[in-house]
Amino acid sequence: MAAFRTFLKAGHAPTLGASFFYFMFSCAIWVVNGTMAPFISETYNLSAAQKGLMLSIPIFAGAFMRFPLGLMAQYIGRKNATLVEMGGIGIAMAYGYFMVSSFNDLLAMGVLLGIAGASFGVALSLGSGSFPPRYKGLAMGLVGAGNVGTAVSALIAPPLAQAYGWQTVYGFAAIGILIPMIVMILFAKEPDDVDAHASFKDHIACLFEKDGWAFSIIYAITFGGFIGLTSFLPSYFYDQFGVSKVQAGQLTMLAAFMGAALRVFGGWLSDHWGGVNTLTGVLVVVTITLVLCGLSTGSLPITVLLLITCFAALGAGNGATFQLVPLRWPTTTAVAGSMIGEIGALGGGFITNALGLSKQNTGSYASGFYAFAACTVVVLIMLRFMQIRWTRTWAEKGGRART
């Protein structure tokens, strides 16, 4: 505890907390269509492929909107950028409440939900901005744990949709976004760090390096897998096992909460065991659990246990990735992390489409799980190859920080 108090005193703790709260709300809203998918599908009689498309659009839109939001933050400040974004989220939710009346409207709503998904880079940069380099990784990990909002959404949205109608949930979200706005106004302050003044060239610099793409691909598995599966699981549980819509959300919440909770643990474990070692274990566990999910499509208890294990590994992998990023880019951690987060999030959209198309074309979700597992194996091979150079240049054996 003393070490944690020292960490909090090293930066501006209220800004860290406000950033976490903002990111948590944003994540909850980002995946709200996924958590309400069984209700939406029933309304519009959607096919499996249409579900996959509907759920992928917010993920893709959120990834692509992260960079424009980061550029906006360059000109008006990160705190002000979060307030502008949350205002945009409120308008988007009002559109969903008043205007959505067809599947095409729903796809447009998916684009607007991407506004919430754009929060990642600014949240991490704002929350970690006041902390010195040696603490930036931990600060970013704590803010990143705000993806627990996906679990909150899976728990709260389905009962609200059942009681008041799924479109009314957008109305509740429009009102709810006022809470993190007020918290941000009252408690956060704009930090004065180097990353705040990064140029466009600085922002994209990591993409001109092999390591930048390597981390982006790894994050496409860990975070892309987390957000993609979170969005699709309510539909999967409802269609595959015949549970109620609310129960489908509750089961999704169990898995998503485990993934969010283990993010910080993954960072801690990586500090002691090494980020490369942690990621190696993560990718092995994810591969095995995904293959077993494809084989156990007839057993709900086994599937739930496998998915909880898979999400725990994905969450730890997110933490491990961002334990390594500050080691590789010590002076531009937030900038590099923002770009890696943007590219990596795209992986989630491919997962929802793969699962939807698998069900549509084969009558089973198994092929979608196998495809994700195959991608994980490819990334594991890449990691083992890349770590040879990493541990000779900027990291100790296993991916620990150099002393």
C-alpha cells in the first residue's frame, strides 16, 4: 500500500480517477448494441451475418475515430476533448432514442457508437500525463481497466431493455453520460507533459517501425478479442444455448468482468515475470480455450468456464502489452500507446464478423472460434521471433524492465 500511495502522489490522482471513470462509461456505451443484440435481433429478425455486421461497425468506427479525437486534443487540450466527445455521445444516444426505426438506422447508430469507442487514447494520455515515465505504465493500466464498463453494460442494459424497451436504454445512456462529464469538469486538470505536444509525425512514428506493428497485431488479439467477444457473446449465449436475454447478458458480464479485472494483474505480473513471458502464456491459453469453445458448443457450463478463462488471459494480455510499450517508447508512451490501441481495436470487428459468417454459412459458431485461434497461433510465433531482438536491445530476458 505504501508503494501505491507513493505512486498516487507522483502524479495527479483525481485526474487519474476521472479518466478511469470517463473510459468506463465510454466502454459501457460502446458495446451497448452488443449487450442488447438479442432484443434488437428479435425486433428486426436479423440473420447471423447481419448480427456480426451490426456489432462490428461500432468497433471499426471507434478505432478509426480515435486518431481524430487525439488530434483534437492537440488543439483544445485532452480534458476539453473528453468533454466534447462526451457531448457527442449524448447527441448520439438521443439519435438512437428518437430516430432508429430500421436496420439501416441501426447501422448508422453503430457509427455513432464509435464516438464512445474513440475514448481510449485520450483517456490513457490524460490519466497518465501527470505521472513520471517510471509510473506511466501503471497509470495507463489503471485507466485501461475502465474497460470493465463492458461488463457493467452487459449486466445493466438487458434488464433495462426488457423492462422499458431497448431503444429507451439509449435515452438512459444520454442522461448517464452527464455523470462522467461532471466528474471530469470538477476533478480533472490538463497535465503538462511531453506527449501533449506531440506532432502528427510523432503520433504515427511507431507505425514506421516493426515493433509498432508487432504490438498493434498483438493488441488486435488481446484487446480486439476482448471487445469483439464481449459484443458477440450475448447473441451467442442466447442463440446457442437458449438462455433468456437477461441471462445472456449476465453470463457475458462474468467473462467481461474477469477480463477487465485481470488487466491490472497482467501488468503487475509482467513487471515481475516479464511482459514477453506473460504474453506467451496468454496466447497459449487463448488458443487452447478458443479451440475447446469450438468443440464444446453443446455444454453451457463448460463453455462459460472456458470463456471466463479466455477473457482472463485476454485481460492479462492487455496489461502485459502496455507493460512493454513504456519500455519500448519511454518518452512517448501515451502517443505510441494511442496508435497501438487504435490499430489493435480493429481486430474486434473481424471477430464479430467471423463468428456471424461462421454461423450463417456452416450452421455452427465453431469455425469462427477456430479462425480466431489460428490467428492467435500466428501472433504467438511472431512474438517468439520478435522477442529475440527485444531482449537484446531494450528489455531484459522475458521482457522485464532493464535495471
